[in-house]
Amino acid sequence: MLRAYKTELDVNDKQRTLLSRCSGTARFVFNWALADRIERHKNDLTTNKFEQKKRFNALKAERFPWLYDVPYVITQEEFDKCDLAFQNFFRRVQNGEKLGFPKFKSKKHGMNKFTLRGNISVRSSRIKLPRIGWLRLKEDDYLPTKGVKILFATISNQAGHWFVSLQVDEPDKINTHAHHGVIGVDIGITHLAVCSNGKVFENPKVLNHYESRVAHMQREFERRDRNSKNQLKTKIKIAKLHYRIANIRRYAIHEVSHYLTAIAKPEVIVLEDLNVKGMTQNHHLAKALLDVAFRELRRQTEYKAAWQGERVVIADRWEPSSKKCSSCGAINHELKLSDRQWVCMNCGTLHDRDLNAAKNLEVLAL
């Protein structure tokens, strides 16, 4: 089973400079390969990644001698990535899909990262990368050290934080613990998730909380002189704030998916198939809907359930889970989105909108 492990690196200034040079090298080589392919196509010449590597290596000693200061494998990986980008482009052309021609990598836009293969060693609190050496980890005993085959490592930078992501080939590990029935999950804006057993996860509404601060920093960025040091400082502040927002959102989603798969331990988890694209047409709710990240919650629940030997069932998009009475099955066609509680006209039961929907989803699996 292929699995990825990602954790933050604890680097000093010298190591940070070296990692920045490596990511800059990766960006330069990818852009060279892409420009070379475009130029040769205009001149009706064919090429491939092997021929490109051969010509680039012949030029390196004379034109790019600084490339010898970084791991050799970085340049090779970027030619492979460029070739894969063109393969995906041609596949989309043949299938009539949205094209997406390969783009040049930008220093200002996008994540700085590079890939390493070869002799990669992992210890409890550090990792050894080819030509870079030992780097400390901020989290001990997380990366696997035994019983796995390390395929490659990807080093990336986000808001000044350096991360290492290992892809490893490890034996299948499916937990065979005792399962406890079925659990239905209603996800929404008021509450991030409401389970049929009564467990409620609050929505952190992180974007709403930090929106005014982001707007203030964006205005500050526009007031600064273009490409000045002060503008760069503000840009770093904005990146760190967005990094914090993403971490809060990511933590909330992991908390829900971990509870559903590893703590509740059901045999079946029932989720809704929400039409997020259609729901975002309501401009009063679009920002709040996208902040919740429904698709990411579903993705995490599905892969974590597979690890635990559980099954995820996706309810039909048109299932009236909120409008149906979980006691008698009557459907309230007059229910509005603003009605958080309602009384069944058939049996007189008082329902909480989200908990009632979760119970109906549970019944679907049963």
C-alpha cells in the first residue's frame, strides 16, 4: 500500500538557504524544459525527456555551473515532471476534456518545492536527504523508520515553514476491530457535522473570524511601494495568516473524520452527496459553504475508513433527509432553510433539523 507521511522540518538559517536554492533550481530546470519543448515544437522538431536531459547536461558545465551545488536528482525529476505534464495535456486533448497546457513555474506564485530520490534515511527525530544531510524534525516518531520502502521525498515551503513528505510502500494495515452499527452524518454550516448518535462538531467559521484582518493586510499591501521591502514584509504576513486559517480548518476536518472512523468505529458511515457547485450559486451562502470544505471532509473520511475496514455509503443527492420525520417517515414539504427546529404535523415530534437529517441517513444504510 502506498502512503504519504508529511511533517514539518526544524531547520537553521544555513539549511533554509540551501533548501531555497534547491527549490529555485527545480523551478529553473522545469521552466527550461518547458521553454525548450515549446521552441522545438515551433521549429517542427521532436524531443523527449531523455534527449532533453542529454542536451541540458552538455550545457550545464558551461552555462549553469551553479547547478553542481545542489543534488543532481533534482534536475532529473523536473524533466520527468515536465514530460508528465505534456502527457496529461495530450490525454486531455484526446478525451475532449478541459485542456490545461503546462504553465511556467513562478517564484511569486505557487508553492516552492522539489523532489528527491535515492539514499533517504529516517530516524526518530531527524531525516537524511541526498547531498543535503541530516535535518531535524519538529515531530518525533511520526515518520516510519522500519518495515517500509521509501520511494521519494518531497520538500516544500509554505509561509516560511519547510515540510518533508515521504511516499512509502508499506504492508497493508487494515484494523479488524469490532464495529458498532451504522452512523449517519449531516454536514452543514451552522454545525460542521452532526452525528446520528448525538455527537456535534461546531463549525469554527475561521474565514469569517479572520476576514477583516485579511482585508486590512491586503489594503496595507496595496499601499506599499511596489516591490519594496515593506511590501514584501506585508506579503509574508498575509501568507502566514492564510497558513493559520488553513491549519484551523484542516484541524477541524481531521477531528471529525478521526472521530467517525477511529473513535465511533461504525461498520457503515453514511454521508450526503451535496451539490456544492449548485449551492454556491446562492451568493449569501457561497463563502460560508466553501469555508467548510465539504469535499475534503468526505475525502478524509473515505480513506481513513478504508484503513479501519469500514464502509462509506453516499446518500442520493435528492434524498429528503432534512424534511423527512425520523419517527414516522412523513415529509414536511414546507420546511425552509431557516427552520432549525420543526414539529412533525403527522406525529407531533419536535425535531432538530441537523440531528433529524443524521438519523434519516443512518436509516438509509439499515
